[in-house]
Amino acid sequence: MTSGRPFLILLALALPSWGGLAYIFYYAEPEVAANRFLFLALLFFSLAFSLTPLFHFLEYRLANPESYRGDIFRSARRSGLLALFFALSAWMKMSQALSWTNAFLLVAALMLAEIFMVIRRA
């Protein structure tokens, strides 16, 4: 596994993101478009920063010792894609465009992007 420095940096970035998200959630007016954009951006960053150590730990535990490279960038990419899914889903819910079909197509597009990135890297 990698050193603890990236995880401390991610924690230092995740805590203000979650705090800003809570502040926007409780005190900002949802009618203002800038507040909605800020909510989506903070949702993306807080999820991405929080899920990266989880994905890194899962990859460390579940991968073969030969295929595990110890880089955190693969975990960051996967957590970023999952955070992008949730942020785009929240945006579609705000605009009342979220349906099962749209969610499935979004998952398929993000999975395809991950597959292309893994193939390109291999």
C-alpha cells in the first residue's frame, strides 16, 4: 500500500468540502443558480475526495499482488467517475430529467469511459 501522505491530503480536502456542502445545504437559497452550481461542485469534490481511499483500500485487498501497482491515480479516477455519476444524477433530478433510462445510460457511458482508460493504460 502507498504511504499515508495522500490519504492525509485527501482527508484535508474532504473535510472542508463536506463542510461547504453542509453550509450550502442548510443556508443557501436553492432558487439562485450559483448556489445550485456550487452545491453540485461541492458534492462532486466531497464524494471524490472521500471515495478515493475506499477504492484504494478495496483495490489493495481484492487485486492480485501482480496486478496491484500501488498507484492512487487509478482509485482517484474511479472515485471521480462515481462522484461524477452522483453529481450528474443530482443535476438531472434538479431539472426533473432523471429517469431509470437516463441513469442507466449515464452508468453505461461512465463504465465505457473507465474501460477505455484501463485499456489505454494497459
